[in-house]
Amino acid sequence: MTGIDPACWFRGKYHNRKQAFRSLREFSGGSVKEMADKIQRNFRWKTIPNDKREFGDLALIVIDNIDEEASRLSNQVTLGLVCRQGYIATPSIEGLAFNHNPQIIRVARV
């Protein structure tokens, strides 16, 4: 959508979930939230009010419908893309999950 790949540093560096979270720690020092903070700073994406979010914005959300290991590794926080009608699309073990009206921590205009 934007022609940039904010996760290029991450691609091909892991083969399982534990390695993925280890890569996150190497990149940003810890959690999904810290990774999102670093990427947002690096690309100078502006934080916008939740009620001003639009299709394609990046949302940092609390997610409670994940398995126990993912919950522990991520502190129940993930990134997703704002979709229509209150949905946020996030990665899941099955591919893509659509979370309806999740608790939003922050939204960035990409």
C-alpha cells in the first residue's frame, strides 16, 4: 500500500514462534509494543486519535483470543491493519484474524 516494508529486518530470520519473539527482542529490546514504537519512530508515522482511524492505518491492540504461549510471549498485544466496520486484521496461527472492536492502545497513520 505504501511501497515500504517496515518489517524487512524481520523477514527470513525465524522459523517458529519462539525465534520470532527472539528476533523482536534483538530488534527492539522486547515486546511487540516496543517493536511498534521503534518502527513508528523510524518511519515518523504520526499517532492519531482512535476515532480518526481509517482503512489501512496501523493499530496496536490488546488481544485476548490467542493461545497461552502467544499470550505470554506477546503480553497480549499485537499489531494489525484497520479495516472497515470496526475490524482490525491481525496475524494468527491460521493466517489472518479479524478482531471486531478490540481494545486499541494506539493508531498510527501509515
